[in-house]
Amino acid sequence: MKNVSPLIIALCLLACQKQHEKKEPEKSAPTASVEEQGKKIVFPNDPKTLGFFSTEQVKSENLAAHYTAPASVEVAVIQSAEQGGRNVVLFDNPDLNASYTQFLQHIITINQYKVNLSRMKDLAQHGAATGKEVLEAETQLANEEAAITEQESRLKMAGLDPVRLHNPKRKEAWIICEIPENQIAQVQTGTPCTITFTAFGNEEFKAVVDGIGVEVDNITRMVKVRVVLPNPNNRFEVGMFASATFLLKEGNTISIPVDAVVNVQGKDYAFVKTANSTFERKELLLGQQFDSKIIVLHGLAENDEVVTKNVMQLKGLSFGY
């Protein structure tokens, strides 16, 4: 017999070894039966099922998280250059500056019309003016009061306070930021916050919320929040970028990981393990989000075992996609 090359023998052994090797199956969701129009999902009772879906026990807890919103200096009150002059209000937005100027002019005109109306009424009582002249004076005043409302509305929708702007008493900077609608319940007038400016690095300025805007933006669903800082040296200039950080707190309440929630057609759901291999879909009413947790106002009970891993597989089985 001729000698067989050692290389050929080695190749043959390697080929035989590969034929006997078994490829490890890919991990996939086990088969299940879906009941009650997708509300209940029952898997075979085996270890693979228990290992595929991780759960977390629902507990009541006190939550706290920081929320940081981009901000900027929209208004600065500075000392007038004229000797003995009143404070001057500067705006970052030219349109707001125009509205403010018109607002002040309306106030002057309203005061003039009030004096005129009072004089006409006095003359009418002494027979020196007619009822028509009194009516005309009343109409002038009413029209001017209606006109000032438009300017007040524009200032308020920008998160500003027209009353304080009318006669600013001190030099200060007004910082405006925006808070999501679903977080605004935690941010009220007097709520503490921390302001940092791009221009001043990590330097922090402690403040409180001075006012809340009067509307929710119908596209972004954001609400304007106003923070006022003393600015005696004009350090904070109009247009400066800043950040406003709020500490949001929630009392003893039920919360679950955000990853446990699925949304279908505008409704929120979670899946609860109710037996060894049975999962039930629960519709939720959610509250605020705190970092990786979200408050559950309705739909879950304390000690429920909510699924936190491979939730999308349950969603597909439950809703058919």
C-alpha cells in the first residue's frame, strides 16, 4: 500500500468533525396560544419560556429626576443712559419689542381717554356736553382697551408679564425655557431651579420659577416657563443661551420601566405575568416619566409581575403584528 499523505488524512478528519458538529439553534420566542382577542397569551410550560421573558415586580416608590430645558435670555432690564431716567427694557425678539412699545402707548392713550371721559361726564351733568359726546368718549376708551388686549396677549404668549414690564423696578434678566405639557404639573411659580449659561461654563445660578405661560403650543405641546435673575451689573445679556434644570418629584406611587410599555394606536399597554407561563395585556393610564421610569396612574397593581424584556414579541402576538 502506498503511503497516504498526512495532509490528506488531516483534511479528512476535519471534514468528519464538521459533519458531526451541531449548529446551536438561534434563540427565538416560543410558540404560544393567544386567547381573549389577544389579551391573554399562554406558552408551553418549559424553562425556555421562563428564560425568554424577564419580569420586574411592580412597587410603590418615591421618584425624583432632573429635567433640563434649553433656555435663553429673552428680556433684560437695564438702567437708562439718561440721568434720572427709568429702567429700559430690551428684547431679543424685535416683534416683542414692537408689541411692548405699542403696549406702553396704549396705556398712555387709555389714561388720556379716561380723563377725557371723566371731563365729558362732568360737563354733561352741568349741561355743557351732550349725551352723544359722552358716548363718543366711552367708545374711544373701549376701543383703546380692546387694542391693548392684543399686545398683552402677544407678550403673555411669549412667557412674559406685561404688568411687570410696564414699570420695571430693578435691573434683571428674564430667562425663558419650555417644558413638555406632561411635565408642567411639576413646575409651578416658586419651583426651584438651576440656571447655567453657555458663556459662563459650569457656573450655576440658583433661582425660582417666576411665571408660567398661558398656552400650550398645539404642535410641540410645550409650555413656556419664565425665570428671573437679578442682573445689577448687566452680566446676563439679551440673547445669551442657557439651560434651566428642575428637580421633579413624585410621591409614593406605582411606576414601571419605560421599556415595559408598548403603544398601539394611541393607547399604552404592559404585559403582566399572571401564571408560570401565562401573560395578560393590561391597558395603562400613564403619568410623568422620571428618567427610565414612568408613573402608572391606572392599570397595574402593586406586586404585579410586569414584563421588561422581549416585550415586542408579546406585542406582536397580542395584536397580530
